[in-house]
Amino acid sequence: MPKCVLFFSDVHGSAGCLEEFSRWVEHYQPQQLVMLGDVLSPGYNNMDVDYAPQGVADILNGWKDRIMAVRGNCDREVDQMLLEFPLLVEHATLLLDNRKFFLSHGHLWHPGHLPPLGSADVLACGHTHIPQISTDEGVCYFNPGSLSMPRGGFPPSFGMYQQNQIAVLELQTGKKIFAHSLAEA
């Protein structure tokens, strides 16, 4: 089976949305999961009764051997105490099929404030809760949206990389919202 990586962001302690995402993890059986920050804390957002940070930690810890995470602006050192994988790095790099992905939550590095030139073919970040795939000057900008609190009229969403294609998928249906071939870049 081709390499599959699922990207998700901005859970903000919502166990229900993460349980729904779990069925896609089971369906796609990704080799890697990439969490782009804002894991447990609601931050300044109003959360409903679904707020269950321990439940989120329990689900994520079940994936600890294949999860890569970067710190979001709402992630705190105390959150790391519940998680069995590193959360507190500001950015990371992931190599997929000879494409370099620069991973960031989006509050420090984003399309308006780029990482150093040559750092990436793809800049993957969350933070805005708005899914996006666009290209500019040979760099693909990718935001999987938010599992728990989407904005901009979009449904809850996550991202997927497979066979040189990156896509944003609806959490509930798995239907593609956006897709882009990196082979064209």
C-alpha cells in the first residue's frame, strides 16, 4: 500500500471529534500521524460539553509510536505531562517521497511569515482553523483545518498525503474539500 500520512490540527481538548477522526485512522492505516498543535487546551475558545482533555490524551497516546506533533499557541508544558510523545517543539521537518514538509502550528511560521528559504517544499500549519491548499513561488501551503472548531464556513476537516497528492477531507464524510498534486509542483 502507498505511504499514507494523516494531518490534523486544533483539537482543543474535544474528545468527540478525535473519536470521529479515529475511524479515519483505522480506515487509512497511516504510517504517520502529524498533529499541528493546539491539542488539549481550549485556549480562548468556548468549548461545549465535549471538552475532555484526558480522553484526548488517551486516544493520542494510543498512537504514540506513529505520531509527530508540534506545539500550538495554546499548548502548555503541563499538557506534555498527559502525553506520551513529544509535543513541545515549535517546528519539525518531515521528508515524504523526497518532498520536505516544514511542520508548524502556524502562529510563528505561516504563509505571511515564512521559515528560512529552502526549508520546505510544503509548509504545513494549522492555527487559523481554515483549510487551505495553495502554492506560491514553488512552495505549497497546506492547512488541514480544525477537527473541533472549523472557521470560514468549512466543516471539521483533516489532511492526507498519499502518492504525491495532498488533500483536505471532511471529518464526517471523508469527502475531499481540496486536493493538490505535488508532482505538478
